[in-house]
Amino acid sequence: DAKTTQPTSMDCAEGRAANLPCNHSTISGNEYVYWYRQIHSQGPQYIIHGLKNNETNEMASLIITEDRKSSTLILPHATLRDTAVYYCIVRVEAAGNKLTFGGGTRVLVKP
Amino acid sequence: DVKVTQSSRYLVKRTGEKVFLECVQDMDHENMFWYRQDPGLGLRLIYFSYDVKMKEKGDIPEGYSVSREKKERFSLILESASTNQTSMYLCASSLWDRGLEQYFGPGTRLTVT
């Protein structure tokens, strides 16, 4: 699996966009980029994933650079409930795969 | 919305007791997973199942067993609880062909005394 690097922490103002970077310079052609988050004392929550095209859903947007060596998760209008640890994972898509989380980015949304 | 429920949010058991943790999902997912999460050790896979009555060991199956008699239900069993099994236990489910798009339950914080 490709190694990912994320900032340890970041703050964001409520109502503003939060841009969370992830570097994955050793990503291979068949590896997807997945994002999860975990709010304190809750189970992890799937956010979004993509291969090479940008993706958007009701929670967030995922921007993947053309060389696929980095990506950015965008929370368009951060709320206090978005305070969580965000994990970027790079893996081959396969049935039954286990999830492992690295250090992640601790995001604090401030009023 | 996918809903994964776990039988208890908090559980306190004594050493040597048999412990059952239940997980139910309502989205007809084929895959189900049991993880434990500990500070500094991250998320670790205990067992997973890709079909009724099928199970596969994860990274740390010792001291645990599982049961999947119905598609929507996946049970984790601690045959004889020990203090080193004190942890947060997380159940997840996913579609057969979207194995990494997993939906988690709220977790069960188990304390073994």
C-alpha cells in the first residue's frame, strides 16, 4: 500500500471551507484514495473515495492531482460537527479488504 | 442511509466471562467486519465475513470467535474474557464489490476487570 502523509492538525473557521491535504507520492495505478473521519468516541465514517477523477458527494469533494501524487479533501462549509480526525487511505479496491488508519489530521472547527 | 447497530455502547465484564457482541446492518451488505481500536495501535481487524456462515481471520483473531448465521447479523464472541481485551470494538459492513467503503457502528467500549 502506498504511504500517505497528512498534517497532524489544523484549525478551520466555522462556515469556511476546510481543505485537507494528503500526499501519496508512491501511489500505483490501481490504488484508490479513500477518506474517512472519526468524531471523538464514535465509529469511523466513510466520506468519499476516488481513483483519478475529482469526486463530489453530499459530504465533501475530493480533488486528486493529475499525477495522482496528492489529493485534497474539501469540506465546503465546515460546521462544529465536522471536528474530527480525518484519515486518508490509499488502497487497491478489493472485496473484504481491511482498513488501517495512519495518524490522520485532527481538524478543529472553531466558531 | 446505511445503519449499523451494535448491541451495547458500554459493557463491563469480569475476567473469564463469555462475552457476546452483536452487530446488525440493514443494507443487505455481504461483507461484515469486527475491529478493535486501541490508543497508539489504531484500528486492527479481528475477523471478517463475506457471506453467511463464512468467516476469515483478520490480524488478531486469538481469543475471539465469530458467528454469522444471518446475512444482517455478525456476532463477536470472547470465549473467556481477559483484561487485555479491554478495548473499543467496532463493527462495519460493506457491499461485496466495495470492500473499502465500510460503514461502521457506534462501537462498544468493553472493560474487562
